[in-house]
Amino acid sequence: MKPGKSPLSLRLDRSAATRRVAPRISPTLENAERRVMLASGLGVIAGTAFLDSNNNHALDATETYLAGATIRLFLSGGMVPIGSRTTQADGAYSFTGLPPGTYVVAETPPPGMRVIGTQIRSQVEVASSLADNRIQVALPASPLYVNYGGVLPGSYQVSHDLVNGTPEADSIGPFRISLGTAPGGNDVNPGFLSYCLDDTHRLSFGGGERFPVLTSPITAANNSRVTLTADRAGRIAFLYNQFGNTPLNNIQAPALQLAIWELLYDTGATPDFTSGNFQVLGPDAPFTDGPTLDQVVAQATNFFEMSSGKNEAALLLDASPSQTAGKANGSQSMIAEGSLNFANQPANLAASSSLAGFVYCDANHDGTKDAGDVPVAGVSIRLTGTDEFGNPVKLVTVSGVHGEYRFSDLVPGTYTITLLNPPLNLIPTSESLGTPGNGKVEVNRIANISLPARLDAANNNFGLIGRAVSVAGLELLGIHRQASRIVLHLNGPLNAATVENVSQYSLIGLGKDESFGTADDVHYRVVAAYDPIAGTLTLIPDHHLNIHQHYLLRMTLSGASSCVPPVAYKSVFGRLAVPYFQVHGVKKANPPLTPSEIRHDTRVVARTMRLLGKAATLLASESAARV
């Protein structure tokens, strides 16, 4: 039995009054009718797709089968399948008539499911898992040779049976065999426990026989009375796979053999060991007594009922009646494991893989997410790619309040993560590769990530830096050539919480000496009004400005996000920067100058050029002093 399974229960009591006792016969293995051999020894690849509820990659007795899985067969190294099967409600698939060679079987699960692993039950073929959904298997050449090692001590009973009308005295229980490619060899399998399936030709109790067998589906077994149906074959395989090579006591092991024979020879929905093609007549004393045999039959009933609705795959070692030199008094068809299974789970289980990371403001521009970096929320992230079954994947999520994003419930595959819409004032500058660490960093994306199964990949991050806000244009508005407002047109949003702080604005008018930084400079107080929709900042000085005078404006532009560094802005402007005025509330172009104004403006232009040079020198000297 498998570790963790509860002991097999015993239920049925048979009274001595209903038990028939046959004459004493020396015990051997069962002796039934001769069989018709298969014409070929071509190989079999079979198995089951199932729902792995406990995530142990093993088809347990209580688990259910998966319909709708596509199983494809390839020659090893081949790209084009040579066969394909779709599982039905019993989860089964099989490919028969295969010549010796190396093959690969692969599962594509139905929608909403994913393959999480393989289970290899093989005592004849050499098989190995290539991936969660791929198994490689090598079919040996036929025939193989059985080396019979006798009944396993301490795990059998002896009973009188009636098999297709022929009385038998049978040792019921498992026996030891090995398999080789030549008589006496064990290069295929050095040893395992098997049970009788179909006919026997007087194998000895202690073993020693060697005889050839062909590998066939269990349905090839022929008892000369009824054809073994796929349902019964699947139930026999279930019993052998689940219990045939687990430690059983001398009640359970012979009971398993009786349940196999009842499924093989009779067709009833309920077990009946007193009538039909297979009957248990009574114990063979002194090997077995009546109460012990009653327990065996009761447990056989349990096994029979336990197999109801079950379907698995196994192999028939189809014996030839011809003998090999040496022990030549019998041969026996037997059962062996031959089930290549695929474990599946719903695709949305937590055991599936995920891809995650952060979007953040890289304040120190080091390309790494540090403790002091600011998260950026509301950024769209797109996942594209192809899962391992060839299905296209396209998902979009949005970074959370901590800058985090995550794509969950992913099937293994190859994926690309793309940053879609960073805020206008932020510039993507650094993409950092997290786990699994095999992708390629590109502009605004991390490409070709090979995501394995059951991995929560993390720290695939996108770093941004702030786009400094600048002034796209300056406009003076006023009445009758007296400017009352300075309107700045911005190329990005400002920090609304600080934009109206008057201490960050400095407006200086040029005095009569036509030099900035002297005693006759005029200092204005300003009030700021910010319109984030129009993208304008309006400064209203406490006095009207003279359009013929020159001014120096200094202020700090702080971006809307803490990720955007503040920028010091300076500008010198005067008459040449006054394109519009308001006349009686209507915005109009600056009216044409009079001839005297034109002569005056000639001097203004020359003076403006000199002042701009002086202002530039002043600003440069201020910057040098700060450094």
C-alpha cells in the first residue's frame, strides 16, 4: 500500500454452511484453458490524464480522470506527431502496434487546465520525464523473456477454485519475476511482483521457469468464455497499479488475486465467488483454513467494489506455451505496469506561476529600486507571449498604490512585460531583470522571459525619472499697454500644493540706471494662480508693469510628482515680449506704433540687447557664487 493510505478493510463473512470443500489437490498455480497467441509483439504506449488534487504527481486511488486532454505521439526528435488521442471521461489514451524504438508522448490539456507533471509507471519500457507535459519512452524488441521466481513467501493462500468449469488447486498471491531480452537475462527489469492474468500451464511453486512473452494491452487477455472489455481491463490495471507492488499481508495479497480473476472471468456488476465462470470452492488444508479463506474472499469483495468506475493502463505479458530449455513445465500470462500518466490541475490554482514587479521613481538614477524610491501607481503593464501549449497570452494590469503589479495563474511559457503609459512628466529610464532572470532588457519592456512551472517570479521592475517642467511661452496681458498679468505656458504639470507659495517668486523691474542688482531696482510682490487643465501659471504683480521697461523673473518650478526634481526658472523680458493687450476686456494684438514710438523703440531695442547681456552676466555670476 502507498504510505498514508488507511488499511484495507475486511467486510464479508462466509459461513461454513455455504462453503463447498473439494478433494485435496497438491497446490500449484491455476491451470486453465490454453490460449491463442497474438500474431505480433508490437509495443504499447498507454496511460491516463488525471486531476491531481493533492499535487503529488501521482494517480491516487481517490483521484478523478480528465476528459478532453489531447495526447500526441512523436518519434524521438520528431516535430510532427505520428498519432493523436483525445481522452474521454475515463482519462485513458493508448497507442498500439508500435515497433521497437524511442518515442515521446505529450499532453495538451483542455481549456482551463494545465499540466503540472508526469507519473511513470513502467516495469517493461524505459521511460523518463522530459518536461511537465512530455515523456520519452523506449519500447524494447519482442519477445521478452520471463524468469519466474516463485510465489512470494508469507503473502499467499491456497484454495480450490472452479475456472471456466475446470477445478483447480491454486496458490493465490503475488510471485516474483524478472525480465530480459534473452532467456535467463534480467536486463529489462531485475525483479518485481506480478499477479496471474488469464491462463496458466502449471508453474512450479518455487519457480525456475523461463519463457517468452509479448507485451500487449490487458484487453488482449482471452479466457475462452468472454472477451475482456476495456472497462474490466481498466479496473484490473487500477488494482494492480495501486496495490500490486505495495506491501500486502497474507489476507490482502491473495484477495487481490481473487478480485483480478473475478473481473477477468465473470461479467456481473457485483462480485460472486460462488457461481459463474470463476468460483472459490473452499480452502486447501493444511495450507489454508476456512476462516482465513473467508477473510480473503471478504477482502476480494472490497477490492472488486473499490475498482468500480476506475480505469488505468497496464500491460499484459502475453505468455507463449512453447518452452525454453531448463524448467519447461509451464508458462503464465502476467500483468506488469505500463502506464505513462499526466497530472493536471485547474489553471487558476495558486500552484501556478506568476510574474511580478514594481514601477517606481528612480530618484537617485542608479537603475535600482532602493528604499527611498517613490512608487508610481496607475501605470498600465501589458503581458504578451505564448504558453507551452502554443496558446497566445495577452493580459493588462495596472500598478497599485505601492507601485506593484502582478500577473497570476500563468501557465509555463515565454512572455514579455511592457510598460504602456508612464505619466507625461515621467521618463522610463531603467528596466531591471528579476526572477527567473532569463529575459532580455529592452526599452520600456523585459522580453523573452522563459517562465517555468510553479514559480512566483518577482522584481521585474521599471524605473522612471521625472521630466523637468519648463516654460513653453511667456505672455503679458494688460489694459492700455499697462501689463497687469504675466502668463506662463507650461509643458508639464506643477505641484498644486506649493505652486501658490509667493515666497518662491521674484519679480524685479529695471531702474533708471538700466542695470539689474542696483539700488534703484523695483521689487514687485506677486500672487500666483495655477490652472492645471490649461497648463498655465498666471502671476499677478501688485503694480502694473510698464511695457517699455525690462524685468527679471525668477521662480522655482516644482513638478506634480515628488519624482520630478524642482527646476529654477529665470527670464528677462520687456516690450518685445508683449504680443497682446486687453482693450475694454477684449484681447487684441498690440496696436501699431506711432512714428515717435518707432524712434523710441529703436533705442529700446539697443538698450534691451545691452540689458540682456548684463542680465546673463549677473545670472552667471550668481550661479558661480552658489557653486
